[in-house]
Amino acid sequence: MSAVAQRVIEPSVLYFGTPVALISSVNPDGGSNLSPISSVWALADRLVIGLGLEGQAIANLMRDGGCVVNLPNAELWPHVERLARATGRQAVPAGKAAMGYSHVADKFALAGLHRLRSELVNADRVSECPLQIEARLSQTPDMAAAEARGFAIVELTVLRVHAHATITHLDSHHIDTTRWQPLLYVFRHYCGTSAPQGANFRAETPLGQT
């Protein structure tokens, strides 16, 4: 393989290909807020998400403790983008107001998405999302550190996973990776994924099994 020319770059963001998630959380009035995020990863039964401090999601999570991490497929990107400049904060923070944000009480309606009652947390799930993960705050984030960097790193414990039958293998708890096409956020562009190219040796189902 021939050498490839390389450059040192300083990108303004490092969203090199992260999944989009819609975080539903409970507002003080009992309604569900919906927040699009692009910083989430999983390890065993733990999820780690990044939340801005000016949004309603972090306040809701600190107060109620529960949420749903809804994972949209690639086709849902227009619905996600409808939420891009909406905030659940009634008093819109100055920084967000300068970027054109406005308060929206019913973000489900704005996005054209539908609610499903959750089973173990108070926040509603997003019906259209093929994966919906009910979760609870594992530990209170370090808010002093969060204030210093401008965002909170939040650890969640997974309580229950809901999946559309169309993306699961028959008679199993496994996701069919030929059918599940998550929405990715790549340097602030919405992208889909292609068909899987291969399987890791620890994969529990053969590629393409239905």
C-alpha cells in the first residue's frame, strides 16, 4: 500500500460519525421534552451522553432522574432537524436566542413524531424511532466541571430496550444489522449507513440472518 499524504488539521467540531439520539425527559408540568443530541455511547448496561447546560434536558434529568434515549433511523433526519432551533426552556438563554432558538412547548408536534408511554420511566418514547431505551441517571454529574467546560457528561443505566420488530431477528433478542440503519451526525451533516461489510468474531448472529 502506497503512503498517503497527511495534514494536521484543527476542525471546529469532532463529530466524526456519531449516532443521533432524541432524549425525551419530563418537564416540570409533567409533559415530555424532546432534545436532539449527537454525543452518546454505550458500554454494557450503561449509556454516556453529553448535554448542553442551556437546554431543558439536563434540568429535567437532574430533577426527575429518568429519560428515554430514542435512536432514529436515517430516514427520520428531517424530523430531527425540525427540532434544531427549538428549546424547552421558557426563558430562552441569550446564547441560544442569538442563534435563532425559540421556546417550543410541544416538541413532539413540532417534529411530527408520536408519543408512546414508557414502562419504567415517566418520559414518553418516540414511536417512530426503531430503538427506544428507557434509562435512569446513574450518578449526579459533576456540575462544577460541567460549568467549566460548558456541557455535562451524564451516565445512565439502561432499564429496558424497545425495538421495532422490523429490525430484529426472528425469535431472538438480536438486532438485524442489515435492516437497522441508524442516523449518524458527521461533521454537522446527517448521514446514513451502508450495508454491513463484515462481522466481528464475537457477533452472535451470522451476517444477513433473518
